[in-house]
Amino acid sequence: MGDIRKTKKSKVKTNKPNIKNKNGNVEKRVDLRRRCYSFSLEIIKLIESINTRKVYLSILDQLLRSATSVGANIIEAKSASSKRDFIKFYQIALKSANETKYWLCLLRDGLKIDKETVAPLLKEAEEIASIIAASLLTLKNKNE
């Protein structure tokens, strides 16, 4: 049985069904919160695997902060007191996702971390940022 929650307006919310994309292929919808949480866990695993030399410490700290901030702000948006507040949390999440991409690229290019290790994380950060950006466009269009 699907995950069912009541919203503030007493509507029943269920997991979103699979949808068809532009090509007619079925895409599975993924809960953004869970995806952000999993992404944060993968970033933690990456950081744990890196030999922590002094040069890495500041970059790894910034990466951890920005990557975990994405999901935290998505969660905070759920408790927003207004639509404007909700949008602000999504905007912060998008900024954090973009910052995370920067730190991952810096690790890959400047500190010579294995490109094959960073590539899937960078791809996931880009996809999460794209989802958030599309959501923001939708939200802003509904407000106008």
C-alpha cells in the first residue's frame, strides 16, 4: 500500500504514480526528499573515504555542509508557513545544490580525486538541482 499522509488542508496525499515522459517511456517518480537524503549519505561516504590531509579539510567541510543543506531545506519547505516561505527554502536548496557541484568539481580537478568516484555524485547533484529548478519555475508561475 502507498504512503498516505494528511496535509494541512485535510487532503489525502499518496505516492505519485509513474508518468510517461516526452518520448512515451514510463518514468518512475522519485521522492525528492529521499533522493536528497540518499545523496547526503553518499557524500558522507565519499568524505570518509578520502585521506584527510590539511588541504582537503576546508573543501570537504564545505562539501558536507552544502550537500546536506539541500535535503535539509527541502524538508524545511514542507513545514513552511506560507507559499512564499516554501519557495525561499527551495531557492536555498537550489543554491546549495549548485554549490555542491562546485565543490565536487574542485575535488575532481584540483585535488585529483578519482573522476569515476566523483562523476555519479556530480550527475546526481545536477539532476537534483534540475528538479528543484523546475519545481521553482512551476511554483513561481502559479504565484503570478
